[in-house]
Amino acid sequence: MTAPEPSADGASGVVRNRNRRPSSSVAAAESLLSSVESAAAGLERKVEDALLVLWDDLPAWRRDNAFILTGYRPDSNSYLGSLRSLAYLHNESVNIWSHLLGAAAFLVAAAVLRVVAPRYGAAAPADVLVFACFFAGAVACLGMSAAYHAISNHSPEVAKWGNKLDYSGIVLLIVGSYVPALYYGFYCHPGLMKFYLSTVSLSLARSCSLSLHIHTNTQTHTHTKLDKGNNANSPSPPFPPKKIVLLGLGCGAVSWVEFFRAPEWRTFRACMFVALGASGVVPVLHGAAVYGRAEMEARMSLSWVVLHGAMYILGAFLYALRWPERSSPGTFDIWGSSHQIFHFFVVAAAATHLYGMAKAFDYHHSARGSLCL
């Protein structure tokens, strides 16, 4: 006897059942995967929360901004432990990465401009030197800032030295930004160029001497092209160099002297650095008196120099005011605090200055800009 053949309805039922099983299995797997992902995300949040502490839990040496209430890392007492915090989100993450990536970007820009950019085919050693001063200042400032914010939870002693280096980096960036602007702005008056460059260099040297308590006699030598312009006919500078030097000394003091590092001196520290940056207005006004505003625009990209200075000042103003977090404590703990905004202004200002100096370079290597009448 032969087995009865299954009916068409029976066969189709088996097929339907077979088709439904994979569908239900997939749905179950997707549901399980979703549950696992949700549990993992929740566990990750709990782990991160366990790694963070509140303002009220901080020791006195770490209390700086009472309007930032959450997101603090615990004391690590370990460089490696502090560096591990780069892998998760906390209230220093933006401060670290904004300047760490900024430092890397300026390193890459220095290499690209030197090797790739066609404009550097006409560069003289002095051109390369003044741009190198700017890039060195930018990378040092941003790099030391990122390093300080990364290790600021290590210990009181490490945080103290890191903070001093952080402020010293600001001085390096300000001075490094001055160098190409003064070089191109007074290219046709070597006497004035050397005066302002040596004054700024002396200001930096005195600041570093105070900071490191090194009492040595130093001399500043500035190498410039002396084949252009008439040194004897250079107008006398209207601003005593001692005042710029005193600003440099003041910035060194607020960076390294313990008395000025207390939180209540925060606004004063910001004002000192703003004053050092604003001292660049003096040579700009002097240059405008010698050449005229339009000529200074061409020679040193005056509008870009002013814009970059305005960015620094606005960022420092918000930093000193602690806005916007003072208007809503706890809201800007992780994103958007005044310190973070200041960091982005610093990077944007440095990029703006670089663009302006590239334009000044192009002008001075053009047929018109190379003439000193």
C-alpha cells in the first residue's frame, strides 16, 4: 500500500508554519538584542555616574566654579587614571578635546603650509621664522592647556603646576601672534620692527624669568631684513617699552605667584591677559599713523588682526563673568560653559590670525608689497 499523499491544504499549512517560525524567531532575537542594548546603555550610564562626583563632594583645592554642579572626576592620584577619563564624558571633556584637537590641527597646518602651499616657494628664512614663532606659540598654548585639563584631577601639586603652565601657554600664544604681525606691519621700517619685536621678546623673557625664578641677564637679538627701508628715518615709537614689559611681568605673576591663583583673583587674571593682548593696539595705531589705515590693512591684514583680538577679549570676558552658567547653575555642566566657550574662541582667534598673516605674506611678496618707498 502506498501512503496517502498530503492534501494541498495540509501542505500549504506546513509551509505557512515554516514561514512563521523564522519570523517569530527574528522578532524574538531583535527584542532580545534591544533589551541587551538598553541594559548595556543603562550599565554604561551607571558606570559613568559612578566615575563622576558633585561639586559638594570636591576637596577645597578643586573648587573653582560654583556654578558647575555636576560631572566632576574624582581625584585620581595617577597620570594614567586621569588620562583614562578621556574615554568618557565629564565636565572637562570639551576643554580637553577642543584644545588637544586644536594643537594637532596647527601642527598639521604648519606642515601643510610649509610643504604644500605654493606661496611658500617665495618664503625667505625670516618668513619661515616668524610663522614658526606663531605655530610654536599656538601648539604650546593649546597643547599645555589640554594637558592641564586632562590631569587637573590628579593631585593638588600636579594641578597647581599644570595650571601655571596653562597660563604660561597663553603668554606664548600672545607673543607668538605678535611676531608675524609686527614683522609684516613694520617691514619697511626695520628700526620700529626691531623695537617692537625686542620689546615683546623682552616681555616674554621677563615673564618667564619671574615664573621660573631664574635671575640671568639676557639679550634679545631680532633678525630682520635690513635691505628694505631706511632705519635712520624710522619714526620714534610713542609707547615706552617698559609698560609692555610690565604687562608681561604681571602675567607671569598672576600665572605663578600663589597669592594670585586663588579663585577670587580669577577676574584680575583674565584682565591681565586681556591687557597684554590689548597692548598690541599700540603698534597697530603707530603703524596706522605711519602708513595710514588702508596701507596697514594691506601690510598686516589689519581687519583680521582686530577680529582675532576681539575674539580673545570676548572669550576672556565670558570666562571672567562665568556666563552662561551663572544664569542657570547646573545647566551647562557638560556642554556650553564659559570656559568651553573661551576655548573655542581661542582656537578660532588663532585660526583667524593665521589667515590674516598668510594674506600679509602674499602682499609682501607681491610686486607692490615688496616696494618700500
